[in-house]
Amino acid sequence: MTTTPRPLFRRIVVGFDSAGEPQMLIETATRLARATRAAIHGVFVEDNRVMALAELPFVKVVHAPGSASAHIGAERMRAAITREAAACESLLSQSARRAQLAWSFGRTQGAFREQLERAADAGDLILVRADPHAGPAVSDALAVARSPRSKAAGLVVVPRLARPVRGPLALLAAGDKAPLQPLQLAASLAQERREPLTVLLVAPSQAAMAELEAALGQARVQRPLTVHRLIGGALDHLTHLLRDLGASLVAADLEGELFRNEAAALAVIAAAAAPVVLLRESA
């Protein structure tokens, strides 16, 4: 008798806001959901601070250079947010239906970070957009996943733009709590898209590298993979290597030593220039 493998995640929870340009978020969510047999749940967060800003008398909208400006106001801003939410829901539904995925969508009000924490439950993977070169935005996203209140299985940081792709990459570093989780996810993505699979092993010493290689040897990966090794290199060596490899997606351990260091986490996410999936041991 054959059994269906347990989905890696229950849902991919996608955080939308009024910033627009949801295409990269939806494309990444759909790709992850297809590979992991997860449902997609979109959450459009109407940030109360945006509405408060619209009420200020000096906040105006200019439609074209040289044209007259107009006060935004709460009514105009609310209508714009409603249109953006409807556009996000429409694009998400179209993508999910094409991929034959279960999906849902909801709207809420409040602080973006707090609303995502509330929306994500055990087994969910939170997906947000954050400019990798804007430290505060990425730090806020990391704080969502690291929060002791969060039940999420991990976080996906999606850039506004991505480079040409070479397939997913699993970043396994010495000190990771669950090094095979990122590998399992990267392998599933490579299988789904028939893309090459790359593994990057990072260790401070030859002995630590031997332990990583032993863990890799125990993994049951059904696809050929290319392994790169970095021993004792500085952080800038790692970031340069990530830029050179040009992965379509990077999967890593959120609770490992590398991503517990805020500066290192920001540098790696920026260097990836692609969606970065950070998994918790409980995923």
C-alpha cells in the first residue's frame, strides 16, 4: 500500500499590504505550495498608521509632474486600499487555481507584524516582502518568526526583484539545529521545477565540515546535487559565494548560529537576492 507523504507545511501565509506589486509574493507562494502540498492563505493588512498619515494636511498626491496636488484624505486612501486588496485577492486566486491549490484570503487592520503573528498557526510558513537592502524591514520580518508568541514553522523573505535563477540552494551551516529541513525543502522545490539542486556547507573548521558532510550523507535526496564547501571563511566570503551561485531560492535554518546573528542574517539575505526560506526546528 502506498501512502501520501505528509505536507511539509499546513499553509503558506502571505502577508500583503498597500505597497502594491504583489506578483513576486504570489509567484513565490505558489511555487512553495506546489512543492510542499500546502494551501495558500493571503492576509491583507490595512495598517492603521497609513490611514492616520492620510489625514495629515500636508500629505498630498500628485498624479503627474507639473499637475496640481490634492489632499489624500481618509476616504481617498480607504478606496485605494480597497482596490489594492481586491487586486491581491484576484491575482492570488488566479495563481492558486491554475496550480490547483487550495486558497483563502482575508483582510484585517492593525500593525503588519502583529497581524501576521495572529494569522499564522502551527505548521504555517509566513511569507513577506522586504527589501533585502533595507535593514529595518528585514529585521521586522525576522522578528515575526523569532517571536516566542509565533507558532509558525518559519519565514520567507521575498525581495521586490530577483536575479536570473539557477535552481534552489540549501545552506547548511555548523551549529544548525535541524540541517536536513532546509535540504528537504530545497530538494522538493528542485523536483517540482526540475531544476538543479545546490548545497552550500559552511563550517569554521575541517572537523565541523566533516560533521556536516556526515549529516548530508544520511539525507535521502532523490535528485543529483552539487555541493560547495566553505571552511573558516569570513562573512564576506559567504556573501560573495552566494552572489556567484545565483540561486532561485535559498533555504536555511532560522535557529542556527548563522541566522541568530542579526548582522550576518541581514548580509546573507541581501546577498541571496532571491527568496530566503528560514525554517524553525518545529516545522
